[in-house]
Amino acid sequence: MKLFIAALDTETNTFAPLPTGAQAFAEGFVAHGDATSRPENYCSAQLYVWRRRAEALGWTVAESLCAYAEPGGITARSVYEGFRDEILGDLRVAKPDVVLLALHGAMVAEGYDDCEGNLLAAVRTAVGPDVPIGVELDLHCHLTEAMMRAATVIVTYKEYPHIDIAARAEELFTLIADAAEGRTRPVMAAYDCRMVGMFRPTAQPLRDFVDRMIGHEGRDGILSLSLGHGFPWADVADVGAKVIAIADGDQDRAIAAARYHGEAFFALRKELSPACLTVDAALELARDLLLEKPGRPVVIADVADNPGGGAAGDSTFFLEAVRARGLTRVMLGYVWDPVAVRFCMEAGIGATLDLRLGGKCGPASGSPVDMTVTVMGLADDVVQRFGEAPVSLGPSAWVRGEGIDLVLCTLRTQTFHPEAMMTLGLDPASLGIIVVKSMQHFHAAFAPIASAVLYATSPGALTQDFAAIPYSKRLGRFWPRDEDPFCP
């Protein structure tokens, strides 16, 4: 057997003002066929699994592109087409027996609302109808007919934070190897839950729902079950939650399983919708909680300014609210502000300077805030972990002013882990409130050090009012805009 592997991953917020071009991928990760010869990272994790599994079976491996960009606005057409054509060119040379692709599922480029569907259709044409094609997607994907037609097997992450990327890669390899060697005949079906939102598997009742899905796999002829949450901030036809079921040779069984779990998910819709506090309410509650349990910090997720959803990561709404209340022992980060970092680098540790902070990317970023700050820590390349994978913040600075700490970074990325603070010399245990620019991925590393975790929404780029998102392409009715989207 010859296995072909490749990865292309970015998540597109079509409402975001930040274009995604070649530089965004260069700052993320790009490898032209040698990703598994480099240190493993978020983008290459699946390729590592697949190469190891294939070589253990005596298969040969043809490795192509591995590329990742931080979520942002629409990808430049030439960038997507260049990456697609590189994968297809390598594929035609390789002439594989099996194909495995690590994609996101919510990539949009100029002229392509469904990049993954477009890529998979071209891959299918190139390899013909009989070569098994396996695809691993982020759970914040748009599951489209084009993807379903072209792929043999699609598996999405089950967890958010995405702590199971490697586990799903293992699962996908097993599914596709069994199909390639004739042990199974996978067939897929999808059920549209007609729901748009953000959902947290770390909380009930979704935790139990995911566990029930896992418990169903391997029984009653069902090989795999996936819940694609969808990515709400994309104006595309297929935005929203869908369930995929994969059965062994029985299409009706796959359809029934997808419907069963999809209807169960829809029945939980009101309980699943995560409650978000306002900025004011979150800070007031955090202050009260600190009085009750002063030993550990309260962590607040600034979900509307999550770079992992395409936001800039430089909004100032929380900073202004903290200053207005005179709160101290508060850290805000990681704030994307390369200009401010440059000034701090020039000034040096210990310097006090007037610094204009954040608010550089339009109304969703708020207004810049002018503060007199002291440079407390600097580093040329600060790294945080997403699971075991390193994620660079680039040159970074820790500044303090008015009793408020800010961690400023050069490379735009959401907050995953407190180690970036510690690299700069800031001890999380010394803080009362930590405001992180993240939707949910922070939870794995920050929840263990927190006395409480709160979620708050500001007027930032990622609105939590999903009924009000101005879609122009979404097909059909959906909850929460429609109370019963299944009504004719």
C-alpha cells in the first residue's frame, strides 16, 4: 500500500476584517512535504500519527503540503489555489492506494465558499472512484454535500478544547485501513440539526451526549459518529451543526444513526446554549468570588475577541472596564499589538513609558487606550502549548500600569496556556482576575489553576447573538432564529 498524506487548515470568519494571505500561513506553519521531519505541532499532529501507523504496516508514505494559518478573514484566492494545486500535483505523482487529509472544514477563499469540498472533489477526480479517501476535520466545520460525495470517511474532533486530535487521527487511520484492506465497507450519512451556536463538551449536557456517541461506536454496525458543531461566523450555505454516522455497508443504518443522534442533539438545544455574562457582570461576579475564595484567580474568557474565531485579539473593552472600576491584580492577554511590543523592546525592561494599547482593527476592537506602563518582562520568542504542540506568540512583552498587567504579543493567536505569562516572569498565582482572549481552548490549561471560570461577551467581533448574524447564504430555517426550524 502507498499512503498519501497532506494537511491544510484555517478557519474563516467571513465577517472579519483581517484578510488571510501568504504571510498569515507563513506565521502559522507551512511545510512542503517535510512536516514529519520537523518538530511536531498542531498542524502536523495527524500526519505524524498516519506516517507511524502506515510504516508499522509496511506501507510507503508520500507526504505533501502541511499548512496552517490562525483563523481570520477570507483567504486570498491565489493562496488557496496554490496550496490546492500543490497537493494535487504531488498526488498525481504519488499515485497512492489510500489518501488521508487533515483539513479544517470551515475554510473560505475568494471565489470558494467550500474550500474543502472543492479540494476533495479534485482529489477524488485525480485518484478515481476506488481509492479510499479519509478526512479529519475540526468540529467547527461546515459539512457539505461536496465533502460527503468525495470522501470515503469523514471524522471530526469530538472535544473542545481539541485535546483529541491525535486520537481522532488514530481512529481515522483504522477506519480507512480496514476499508482499504477489505475488512469493512464504510458508508456515511449526515443529519442537519438546523442549529447555529457554540457548544462546550466540557459542560453538561453535551458531555453526556458526546460520551453516548462514543459508546455507540463499534455497536450495531456503527463504525464512527461525529458531531460537527459548525462555525457560526461564516456566511456560507451549510453553516450549522450536523451529525455524521458511518456504518459498515448499511446505508439505512447510517441514516438512522445520524438521525437518532441529531434529533437527540436538537432536543438539548436550549440547555446547550452557553450563557455569557456582560463585561460588567463578569467583573462584578469575579470580584465577589475573590472575596469568597481569595486563594486562586478567577478566569474570564473574553469570547468575543477570540483570535481562534477570526477576531483581532486587540479589543480594549475589558481593559476600559477594569480601569473604570479601579481593579488591580488583573491580567489581560494575550493582546495582539506588534507596535506596542516593538516600543517595549526598544525601551527595555524596567522602563516606564506612555503606551497606546490595542484598538487597532476597527470598531470590533474598541478604541485604543493610552496608559503609562512599566515594562516588566520581555522575550524574543514566547511559546505557549496547545496540548503538547508549541504555539509561538513571537516577540512579547509584559507591561504593568495602574495595577493592571497586560501580555502583548507579535503573532496573533488565542490564549491556550499560562506558560507564556510565566516565561515573561508573571506568576498567575499572584493575580486575582485573568482575562483571556479565547472562546474555550484556554479551559484545559487554565481551569486547573482557577477558582472559577466565567464566560463573557463584549461588543467584539464574535457576537454570541446567533439569531442576529446577518447570513445571506444560509439555506433554510435554523434555531435560534426560528423556534422550530423543522416546521414547514
